[in-house]
Amino acid sequence: QPTVVFDDVHFGYEPDREILHGLSFEVPAGKHVAIVGPSGAGKSTIGRLLFRFYDPWQGRILIDGQDIAQVTQASLRESIGIVPQDSVLFNDTIGYNIAYGRGGASREAVVAAAADASIMPFIERLPDGLDTEVGERGLKLSGGEKQRVAIARTLVKNPPILLLDEATSALDSRTEQEILATLHRVSEDRTTLAIAHRLSTIADADRILVLDQGRLAESGTHAELLQAR
Ligand code: ADP
Ligand code: ADP
């Protein structure tokens, strides 16, 4: 599994307004790191830099030791699976949506994708299985069901790195906890960066980084952060 490193990253969207002020942190191979902090702290900006929607003003972002400035966006998308807060699904079946994650949506591809052990726990909880229509024409999925499909679609690509960008923030806390528990079970050895504004979201993280106004205010395990208070 790859390691993700931010090394003294400075960045802003406008020339005179720096948003990240020399941010350094590491997501060790196969570990789960969570970034929490108030709205406006710069959390989503980290995800955008990781996908090279923007490049840092200064400093480097490394995946397995390689500066991503040398890596194309297309190949970053191969190695990083993202689950955003509001996933957009196609108006088609659940099976189509999941198989699309692997680049094919034939009947065989749907069946093959559905047999993927890593996504089983997500789809077994869905109503009526893979043939359920998503979107206006068919049954409307709940927010939690939609996110289950979105996560399954990302996991069938088997990305070595997972970026959860407020992936469960819009859900009620029981649904959120269920989905997080499932995610933890299936992505245990995947390098994972979870961005969140709620502490409840990150109970399972190996390490927590608290971001405040573009700087790391604190970092540590859950226990260490509690002790520091
Ligand atoms: P968070 O995810 O922690 O809420 P963001 O990374 O979205 O924070 O935003 C950090 C700062 O960058 C905020 O001050 C926000 O207003 C600013 N910002 C975000 N996106 C843009 C943009 N596209 N153009 C200019 N400023 C932006
Ligand atoms: P595919 O490779 O199958 O086209 P992508 O990885 O490009 O899938 O995108 C999957 C979903 O995540 C899409 O809904 C896309 O709009 C969304 N997405 C991709 N990158 C980002 C990002 N950095 N922030 C938020 N959403 C993203």
C-alpha cells in the first residue's frame, strides 16, 4: 500500500490569500488518518490538491515517494478512490452504478462486480438488490442507501488510496455509524484519508489531525487528543 505525504505545502486560491500555511503530515501505508476542523479550515482544499485540481505554491505532495506534480490526473484517479458527501448516481440500476466503477456495465460486469467481496457488505443491505432503479423513474434510495452504492462503486475499482470527503456527514448518526463500521471492516488495510467536521466520524482513525485556519493545531490518536484536554 502507498504512503501519502504532504511536505510543507503552501497554497491559496487567490494570489494574496494563502489558505494552507506550510502543511506537513503523513498517511502511512495502510493506515487511516482523519482530518477534522471547523468549516473554512482548508480540509476540502487538501483533497483538491491531492487530485491535482490545483498545485501547491510551495512544498510537495508525495505518493509512495513520488511527487504528484509528475503524475497525471488520470493516473491519480486510478490510485485514489473518492467518496464525496453528495455522490451523484446515474439514473439506472444499482448494478449499473456499481459496475460503472470498474469501467463496464454489461450484465456480466454487473454480476462480476457484485461478487466482489469488498462490496458485499454494502449491497446486501440495499432494497431488492442490484436491479433496483436509481433516480426519478424508480424507487428513491435513502441518503444512506445512496452512499452505500457510491462507496461500492468506488471500492470495486480497488483503489489503493481512499479519500472520504465528508462521505457520511449528511447522514443521521445511526446510519453514519453503520456505514463507517462497514467501511472500516472492508478497507482495513487501505491507505485512507477521511475528511470530516464531526468527531463522531473518525472514531476508527489510527491518527487524527486537527486543522485550524490552514495549520495543524493538534494531532494524535483519539486517546492522546482526549488526554491533552
Ligand atoms: P473546509 O473544507 O475546511 O471547510 P475549504 O478547504 O473548503 O475549507 O476552504 C478553505 C478556505 O478556502 C476558505 O476560506 C474558503 O473560503 C476558501 N476557498 C475554498 N474554495 C475556494 C475557491 N474556489 N476560491 C477561493 N477561495 C476558496
Ligand atoms: P470515474 O473514474 O469512474 O469517472 P471518478 O473517480 O472520476 O469516477 O469520480 C467518481 C465520483 O466522484 C464522481 O461523482 C465525481 O464527480 C466525484 N469526484 C471526483 N473527484 C472529486 C473531487 N476531488 N471532489 C469531489 N468529488 C469528486
